[in-house]
Amino acid sequence: MDIDFGCTMCGNCCHDLRLPLTVAEALAWLGRGNEVQILCEALPWPEEPAADNLQAAHKRRRSFAAMSGSLPTRIVVILTGAFAGACPNLQADMRCRIYEERPFVCRIYPAEINPFIQLEPANKGCPPEAWTPGLAPLMRAGQLVDATTVDLIARSRAADAADVPVKQRLCALLGIDVAALANEGFVVHSPSREALLAALREVSAVGSGDVLAEERSPSAAAPVWRFVSNRRATVDALVSVGALGDCVDGGGEAAFEYLGFFPAVG
Ligand code: SF4
Ligand code: SF4
């Protein structure tokens, strides 16, 4: 597949988002007075996948090890700049107020950061004229060819992996230990901006040696994670293999919001 692309500055991609942020970007986002949410998903990880399983390696790189009851799991934590309507950095003329410091994900769009997702123009917010043949080459034969975007994606993935110990420490500090089953939804934790900024600064300032040791061998003293789902069958299946699990009603509860991809089934 060949794709040419030219941004029309329509602003569609700057509305109604949970924008994934690196730790450094989240610190800057919070520092500008904006909100950041913490999304958590958990992957049952009863044994290490084969070394040539590239999808598993990708998931492993951006997650940390934990236990849920007796079930080994891996936890993915995503920091997101969350906003309804226009991004707080979007100006009336559709220019980005923080253009020079905008997050990786804004620079990379509409390309995909996940190496296992193929760019599909129909799934993007860009208008048809942004994909007019003859504009700047973005993909050739299904491969990204825009060197800037390729470099940004590599840096984004590297930051994602490097941030894992910091996120693990952040969850421990904030007492976050609840996640959705991966591919079924996210648990959204929304500490106050002030509390999250202070916690992120604290965990970013600490060396990662202790966390890495814990990551290699999650001990009995490590936080125990709990799955939640809006589907009873999911909870029952997880509990049957030793995990801790609870049902949510989909409407959220005091400590977190459940963002399910599927209708609730009791
Ligand atoms: S930071 Fe800038 S580019 Fe990113 S969503 Fe906000 S306005 Fe758009
Ligand atoms: S939706 Fe596409 S065309 Fe519109 S501003 Fe974003 S990247 Fe540009």
C-alpha cells in the first residue's frame, strides 16, 4: 500500500482525546495546568512466551511484572492527557500552542506507533484531501518512508520502554493496583493534578535499580493487582486460574472509572 499525506490543519485530531504521554510529557502537561489520567490494563502472563513471539516481546517491553493472586501478570500503564472537546493547547486558528514541545503522539499522527497496527486512512480523522496522491510520501509498499516519522516512532517506543519502572513506582506510590483485562477495556485512575504532579516528580527523581530488581522477580511483598471487568464470564475465568477479580457495573465507582470496550454482561 502506498500512501501520500499532507496535513490540512483541520484540527480533528486535537479533540476529545486521551492522548498517550511519556512521563516527561506528562510532567510538562501537568505543569501547564492540565489533567492527566492513568490507564491500566493487565495481561495474564502464566509463562514466558517463545523468544520469537514479537507481539509478546512488544507487550513485555512496555509492561512490568506483577502478581494477581497466584497468577503472574504484566501491567501496562498509560499516562494520558485527557480532554473533552478541543485540546487545551489548540488555538482558535487550529494551530498548536505548544507546537515545538507537542507530544510524540501528536507529531507521529496519523502514522501508527504500535508496530502491529497497519495505518488505515479510513480510521483516521484526517479529511480525504489530506490523503491526495502526490503529497509527501508517507508509506510505500506498506512501509513508512517518511524519515522524520520513522525516527519519532523509534524514540517514542524507546521512551515507552524506559518509562516502565517509573510508572511501576508511580502506581506503588499512589496505591494503584486495579487494572482491566487487556483488550477488554481500561481502568482509569484520576488522581488530582496536584497529587499526580507531586508523585510523578518524586518517582522520576528516584533511581530505578530497586524497581528493576523487583521487576525481574516480583516478590510476595510486591503490590498484588486485581482485575476488574464488566463481564462476569471474564471475572470467573480469571478467578478460575488463580487471579483476583471483581465485576464493575460499567458506571464506575469512587476509586476509578471502568472504560469497557464491550457491553456489560452480568
Ligand atoms: S498538543 Fe497540540 S497537536 Fe497535540 S492534540 Fe493538543 S493542540 Fe493538537
Ligand atoms: S486530523 Fe489529520 S489533517 Fe487534520 S489536523 Fe490532524 S493530522 Fe492534520
